[in-house]
Amino acid sequence: MFALLAVEIPYWGQSLLRVLGGLVAVLLPAGTIVYLFLFKMMSFMQSRLGPMEAGPYGSLQLVAEVGKWLQKEDIQPESADKPIFKMAPIVVLMSTFLLVVVVPFGPDAWFTDFETGVFYALAVSSISVLGILMAGWSSANKYSLLGGLRAAGQLIAYELPMVLAVMGVVIQAGTMNLQQIVFAQNASSMFGFDGVGNPYVLTQFVGFVVFMIAIQAELTQAPFDMPIAESELVSGYMTEYSGFRFLIFFIGEFATAGVFAMIASTLFLGGWGIPFAWFGWTSMDDVSNWMNIAGPIIVITKMLVLTFLIMWVRFTYPRFREDQLQRFAWKVLIPVSLANIMATAVLKVAF
Amino acid sequence: MAKVPGLIKGLGITFGTMMRTFKNGSNTVQYPHEKETPPIRARGVIALHQDNCTSCMLCSRSCPDWCIYIEAHKELAPPRREGGKPRQVNMLDRFDIDYALCMYCGICVEVCPFDALFWSPEYEYSEPNITDLLHDKTKLSEWMETVPEAPELEVGADKKKK
Amino acid sequence: MTILNDPVSAKLGNRQQLSYIASQAADARLNVELETEGMTLNIGPQHPATHGTLRIIARLDGEQVVWAEPSCGYMHRGYEKLTEVRTFPQVTTLVNRIDWLGSFANEVPFILAAEKLMGVEAPPRAQWIRTILFELSRIANVSLFLGDLGVQLGAITPVFLAFRDREYVLNLIESATGGRFHPNFDRIGGLKDDLPAGWIDETKVVMKKLRNFCDEIETLLFGNEIFQSRTRGIGVIPRDVALQYGLSGANLRASGVDWDLRRDQDIALAYNKVDFKVWTHPDGDSFARCWIRLQETREATLIVDKLLDGIPSGPVMAKVPKIIKVPEGEAWVSTENPLGEMGYYVVSRGDLGPFRVKIRSASFNNISITPWLLRGVYVPDIITILASLYFILGDIDR
């Protein structure tokens, strides 16, 4: 990662840079998503303008909101289990930070290069369930408890289709390393035509749809937002949180949306890469250095496209009921993704 | 066939609204910067034409929540004709309306027999403190300037007006 | 289980009740070993789904409701008592606030009752304008319901579309009466004033926009498969039960009872001058109730259009004395308000004000079915059912 800087950086410096990079990679997309989609796109879909006063065209609204939340009193319910109550938001945000670690941003711009990156990402993403359960249980509130339990049931149910959907990609790429998956998508060709590489959104379309639905549920966005369900459970597991603890949940929600969209773009849209055939690159070493700068921009662009989809669905659909959601996961998504795996495997062997 | 369209069409509606907002602007108004003009008949605030008021107390008595306070004293005015008796007139000391209580029903404006009370569409008189909403006769008279002419009536209306 | 004589509704009603009994039996078998205590969940008084301060006490077994009871009165303002110390012209401004979304519709039955006692009748032009404004307030009320329905079920966009288009209707009401929410435009013997110039053309444009809004909501919400799966078969009210609990308005028509006071009674309003369709739905579930309201909003815009074409000319005020004293007597007038049947029983002793007024508001009767209806449903369905029953808190508590 630091080869392009051509300077020797001590280990602590590298670690510091990594932490800073991680913070930027989590918070910048989160802020962008909140401003672009939550504030502006939602408003435009409802024929209004959204925040306009803070900064030019309301662009500093998020800063103002953060300032507001930081000033608020830190309220904890009297009968809450205080240590767990305080820990829950941090656990939720932690899973986001752990998740961003495996996302590659360029040929050399990555935090870690895991051989089993996909496996790690899917494993780490379920830590947030723990945080949500902790929040729901420790709040000492019936609504929170219901929300936490719903969240647990839902997230566990949707973990499975997500894993199964990714399986197709893994079979096709032949690796679990995200960097290699990016390479496999951009360097290969489809039926002899290499103009667009081979983004798996085309060949693994079923897997892509299942994965997007599963992350929609994983992020608890409508139509799968029953754990939050503000009209039923007030705010579900977040009901008792205020001030900066709520802020952490809030950042966690949208940062996770961003990071999941990044992973989806890495798995299905070719990640940081653009079709290598355009520049005549054939191996990982051929990729020129400027991709380290362009890569993050490309990833963020693809992420924004995917978050647009997520948010668009969120602002349009009403929510499912809990049992309907479980039925949908077990009776539709899982069989479909299993069939997808089978078809992929057969075709992989055939070609 | 029947499964997909409902969901997709819904997405189309939100996307269409977004595009329309981009193109034609929003339906909302950025309030302090641009203002909508309320209709002529809008019941914004009650204005008082002091000269017409005879402090007959009709408005005060007909108010459903008794938010009009009137005080007056009697004075002798010079007679109209030479050698006549001096007239007795009511001098208005106090005419307050408590807008914190007012229900904006307009009964006082209607019952006033001397056309001393009028509706004005003026609406920007909110106060940070509820007690400051008690407005006295000078303030009420200032609003007289904002009172518009009564609107033309729709076709078919009975033209003779009171 | 004694309800069921009508074969269609018997099937529908049985389905809900029987599935509840079956699940209870299954649970009972299981719970012999895993005996768990139920949980009492207070939905309200402060809860986003009760739009106001209604409190529903629900006894839960998991997410299933075993027993539920609405507890109302948190917003009781005592209108029946307040009217006793007001004069007749003052009462209309009070009753405006009962159903605050369709205020104008609240005045009409009271004024009609007072007119009945006095033996005056408003001139035809006043009756037509009253009917138009009545339907406009119905549109203002129900269009917000259509948007709010989305919010209750988790879709955020419809409510903003509803507020956007409802604003046009409120602007119309304001430009005619002077008050956006509380018009206070009815007088005994007619109306306060005639319409302002250009109002009719403006209204026709707005009605077109509202029909467009109805189409939008129909695609965005009613065509959505998730919405349908959330509402179809949920909260089924069979015909007999609906009648027993005294439901009215769209809730009753959704259970297949063809009953609409606009059409079925001869009243001093212009409804009998125009043709309109009374929509009914055989299912009686939440979807039917919502669908009926959507159709009624569309129908109301058509009624307004037809009425606008035929407004007679003439005065808007009959000859009434300046100081209104209503002769001794009793009168009951009810109309088909946006929420259902609303009526006033006015008792006068010949004074300036009424001696006693009994207000029959629709929502109070409509929510009285909730203990029966909520048994055996899931927590999310409570919200669906409450939303589809559609009550206004002011209309329940008065």
C-alpha cells in the first residue's frame, strides 16, 4: 500500500495511517449517503427540498445535526443494564469498522489482503446482531425488547441467503480473496468479448438480486425495517438511546449501508477496477499506479449507485410483517440462491 | 406477471416525483426567504378601527372564549348644534385582544354593528412569550393598514351586500 | 362465536377466529411444558401509531395479542358540556374542532339540527355550497388518511404526497371561508358569505390534481404487493359484527353493507341533485376499508365537479333574526361525515344557547370494535387495523 509513496514508514505510522484511512473510509461514505440520499433524494422524491439553511444547499446540515446530538443529555433508563446499554452502540459500529478492513480500494490500496476475505466479511457482519440484541435487551423497555428480538430473528434469517448468494461469485471467481475477485471480474471476458470485462452482476444476476435483498434486510431498511418500525415499536432497539449514543447507532446504520454497498460493488460490479482490456493490462502487476488514486473514487461511485438502489426501495415500499419476512427468506430467497449455486457449479464445470 | 409490476410501478412513482422536483422545483416554499400570500378572506389577525368603536361591548360578550377586554369611560362632547345639549360619548380606554386565547372564529367581526373590527390576512406576529400575545388598541389599529378590500363574488351570487 | 349467520361473512369471520383458536390450542399443547407468562404492552397514550392520545392495552403472547382494550378519554375536552354555556352561533366554532381534519363537516349536522328546530331552511345556493365544502373537507380528511396509511405500514413517501395535494384543498377552503382548518362558515339559515370570484374554476383544477393524486396512491400503495399482503385478510369484520358494533361510514361499507347517509336520507343538502356511486366491498378486511376510502375520495372529487356545474344563483342567507333564539324542542340530524355517521341531538329550551347537545361521533363507535377485532392478531397487525379503522382522536374523545 505504501509502495507508491516511496518512503519507509515505521510500523506505528502505518497503523496510524490505517486507522485514519479506516475512519475516512467509514465516515465519508456515511456522511455522503446521509446527505445525498437521506436528506436530498428522499426530499425530492416527496417534492420538497430538504435541509436548505445550514451551508450552501444544506450541505452542512449533518454537521449541525451531529453538533445537536453531542449537546444532548445522555439519558439512561433507570432499570437499564448500564454497562451493556453503553456497550451496544459501540459493538454495532465496531462491526462496520471490521467490515471495511477487507474492502480493496485499488491494486495496492487495501487495509488487509485476506485470502478468505469474503468469508471474513460475512462473519464479521453478523457482529452487529449482537449489538442490536444487547441494545434491545438492556434498555429495559418492552418495545426495545420486541425490536431486538425481531432484529435477531431477521438478521440471522437473512445471513444465510447472503452467504449463499456470494457462493456463486466465489465459485465463478475461484477465490475468496476480494482482491482476486476484482481482478477476475475486470481481466476476464464474457463469451470472448472483453469490452466490459466480466462484472458478475451480469453473469450472477440472480445472486446479485438475492444479495441486494439480503443486505436490505441486514441493514434493516424498509421494507425490512421491522426492528426499527417507528410506527409500531416506536424505534425498536433504539427507543431508549439519545444523544451521542443514538448518533453512534445512526452512523452505524448508514456507514454499514455504505460498507455493504462497497462489498456488493466489489463482488458484483468489479470493485475498484475498470475493464483491464481498455489499457491492455493482463495481470495484477500490470495495473498502473494511478489506479490507487482512481480506485477509491470508482468504488465510491459504484457504492453510491448501489446505495441509491437501497434507498430508493426504502423510500417507496411499506414494510413486511415479521412472519412474512421469515417466510420470504426461507421459502423464496434460500431455494433461489441454492438453485443459483447449482447452476453456477454446473456451468463452471461445463465451460 | 402480476407479481412484479406493482412493486416496479411504485418505484416509478417515486422516481417520477424526484425528476419532477428537479425540473419544476418543489411544492414547498422556503418560508423566511419567500412568502405565500394568503387569500383575501384569510383570518389572520383582527384589526380595530378605533374611530368606529363605540365600546358597546357586543364583541366582548359574543366572544366564545371571552378574550376581548374593553374598558371605557363616558365623556361629554360639544353639542352638534349651537345651543344644544352636550353629547355623551364613550371614550375607549382599553381594547385588548388576547391572541393566546382567540379561536379565530370571527364572531366578533360579524356582530360589530359599527364596522370597527376587520379581518386582516397578516400572520407574522408570533411571540416567544405567551403573555406578549395580548395586543392593545394601538397595535390592533396598526393592523388596519393591512386589511384588504372584500373580494369580488362568484357568478350567481346575490349582488346586494349589506 | 355466535355471530355468524350470513354464509359469506361467516366464512370470513370464522377464518380469523378459527385460526386464532387453532393457534391457541397448538400453543396450549406446547406450553404445558414451556409455560410462559404473557406480557402487557401499552400502546399509547404516546405512540406514533395512535395519532393522538389513544391507549390500547394489549396482552401479548409472544407477538400475538391475546386480549386488547382501548382506553380513551385522554383528550376529552367536554364539548357536550361546553355547548351548554355557549350561544348557538358560538357552538359551530367549537364543534369545528371535533374532527380536526374535516372541520367543515362537523358544523353541518349541528346547523341543520338548529335550522330544523327553528323551521328555517337555507336557500338552495347555500345548500349547494355547503355540500361542496362538505365534500372538500371529506377530501382533505381522507386524502391525509391515504398518506398516513403508508406511514403506519412503513412507507414514508405517500404521506408527503398526501400533504402536498391536501394543501390545494385547504387553500380552496381558506379562500372561500377564511379558515384553513376551522372554517366556521355555516350560519343558522345559510352561510356567512358567498364564494369569492374565480373559486369555481380554481376548484375544478384542484379536483383534477386530486384525482391524479388518487391514481398515484393507487399505484404506489394499493398496487404494491407488500401492502396487499399486509392488509388483505387482516382484521376481517363480517357484516353482522359491523352492524352489531354500530360501525358507520367506510368501515361499514367495506363489510358489504350498502349504507350511505348522503344517499339514503332526505336532508337539506344537495346530494340528491347529483348522481354518485356508493362504493362497497364484500371482504371487510383492512384492504377493503382502505380501498373504499380511496374510491370515495375519487368519487368526492367527481361529486364536487358535478355540483360546481349546477350551483343555482341567489342569496346564501335566509331571513333569520339577528339574535338567534331557538324555539323549544328536540332535533336529531346526522350526516355522512368523512369518518362515518356524525349526528347531533339538540335539545333547546328556547334560550340563546342549547340546553343539551348529544354528539354522536363516528370514531368512538368505530374503535369500539377493537377488543373483538384485535384478538389473535400480531403486533404489526394492530397498527394495520387501527390505521384502517381510521379514527381521529378528537372524534373519539370529543
